[in-house]
Amino acid sequence: MLDRLLGRARLKDRIADLEDEVESLQAQLDAESERRRDAVAAKQEAEEAVNRLEDRIEELRDRAERAETVDEELDIRGTADVFGERLDRLLTRLETVHAPGDGALTAMVDGRVPESVSDAFGERAALVEHGSPCLAVRDADGVVSATLRPPVAPDEFDAWSDSFRVEREWFEPTGEFALAIVRADLFALGTYDGRERTGFEGFESDVKGKHSKGGFSQGRFERRRDEQVAEHLEKCEDAIEALDTDTLYVVGERTLLPEFASDADVTAPSDATGDPEDALSEAFRDFWTVRLRLI
């Protein structure tokens, strides 16, 4: 009662309210501090990501500039696409090279060239990098100096030896495998033992072509076409899943290849056309054709 008579009760209530307000503000301050720490951490992570991307951009620009320099100042001595018997002769010739004293360099290059390639090719190492991924071969005297793009590329390596390391399975069809070509409206699958085809399956799907109208009609047309392509790809995947082989190569339209990347040992673009069997024959030749560049 004394507190009420002296006005203390009201002051105590006010003090309690202010203490509650202080606690609330302190909680807000703590939360804001936590958010600020998170924001600072997020900013730092973003800055690190930006730095990594800028480094990558700079690296790519550097490679592009070197490629332009290669185009302007250095020329390859020649190119050829080799297949079949001609490829066999080329590989045999490389296999017979004897370079005593570890005078033969073989390197699988995918991107920047290793130091061994830079030393062996000198300024022309830029041509090797420009043509990667590729298998680079050069002897100590520069009599042999070339790159080949293997259809079934090995992991990167580089080594000097008394002969070139050229594995036939990197370049030629060997053993049992399957090769499929996938287009938006066509599928063909062959099983092989070396060059001999031992099985075939193929089909075409009714997928709408291009549409010349605009507006809603075009949108509806594109949705229907996407549905038809998706149905076609499901049939392709079913055919591949039914395979009884350990090795699968898939070629075809570049935009569709990611759909099969997890199933295939190798994917590669191919413009092969025609009915399924003709397309498969053309795709087989495309896949096993090797680009030779004389450096």
C-alpha cells in the first residue's frame, strides 16, 4: 500500500515494462548480429566463388589468346581423318618406331599440356593444347611429331620410352561392345565383336517437325513435340537397359547425349542420318574415325 501511495507501484510497473523491452531489443540485437555474421560468411563465400570464376575466366581467356596466336603464327603440317585399313597402317607404323634411350614421348593431353610435352614440342606445344583432347607422339629428333584423337580416350598420362604407347582399343573396335545412335526421332543399336556386327535393333518415332505459326498454337505444338521426344527417349533407354554387354558407346544429337552419359562409357556427337540401319553404319564410321594432325 505504501508503494501505491508514494507512486512506486506505477514506477515499478514501468521499470518492468522497460526491462521487458530491453530484453526484446537485446534479443533482436543478438538475432541481427547472428544474421550479420551469416551475411558476412555468405559474402566471403561469394567473394571466393567470384575469385575462382575470375581465375577460370582469365585462364580461358589466356587459352583463347594462345589459340589465336596459334592460328596466326603456327600452322600444323597437315590433317587427315583415318579409318579402317588406313588407320591400321598408321597404328602399325607408330608401333614399329624404335627410339633407343627413351627417345619416344607419348602423352594423353586434355587441356593444358604437361611439361614433358612443352619440352618436346617447344613452341608447337600450343598446337597440341589447341587440338586437345588428343594423344601426342613425338620422338627426340622430331621425325615423328603428331597428335591423334582416340575415340576411346585413356586417362591423361605422359611418358618417355623407347617406343610409343599406342593401345589398339583406344582407336579401333576390339572385343564385344554396343554402339547406339540417338536422334530426336530415330534410334539404332548394334552389338559388335570387333568390326563384325552381331545384332541390330532400330526404330523411328513420330515426332513433329518445325512449326511456322506463332502464339498459343506454337506453344502447344512445342509442348506436344517435347512430349513426343520424351516418349522416344524412354523407348531408347528401355532398349539400352535390355542390353547384355559391358561396354556401350552412344552417339547422336549433342543435346540428347547428356541423357545417356551415365549409361555410356563414351558419348560423342554424330550427324549420321538415314533409316536406322544406314544411320548406324554411318555412326559406326564416324565414331571410329581418328583425326590425325601433323604438328
